[in-house]
Amino acid sequence: MQESFNKDNVRVYIDNQPLLSTELTSNPSLGLAGSVATVNTEGNHVIKVVVNDNTITTENFTQHADLYIGIKLNKTSNAVSFVYSTHKFTY
């Protein structure tokens, strides 16, 4: 979880399996609000993020090897976006 979270209740699911359910606040210096790890197999998957029970974003992705997913919240538009990387994010 990356930028702009401020005491937001966040739930994350991959392939409808709960991965995270907690309140998050981003560190203003680092932009990091929290992280979680999972072992997924290669192939097609679906990530779903629910913020404060009113913003629901779902997106398909394909995993070929290790994959890191950054989740960002835009407070102005109340939208969630994803950043995919084969390398760990540095904070």
C-alpha cells in the first residue's frame, strides 16, 4: 500500500481470497502505508481493493515470476491505481 492512505479501512483480495483487512495511514516521508506478502502461482489473477467500503477497484493481472504490486489511493478522485514491478519497491 503506497501513497495517500489516511486512516482508511482497506481490504485486499487476490482471486477472491482475503489478503489484507486493516486501517492504513501512509508515512508522509516514504509514501508507504503497509505491505503484505503472498505466494501466488504463475498465471492469470484478479486483484480487488476495497477502501472504506465505498471505493472498489478490480483488475486482472498476469504473473510470470516474482511480482510486486503497488496500490495507490488518489483522495481527490477517490480512485485506486496499481503499479506492477518485477523488482521490490524501495522506500
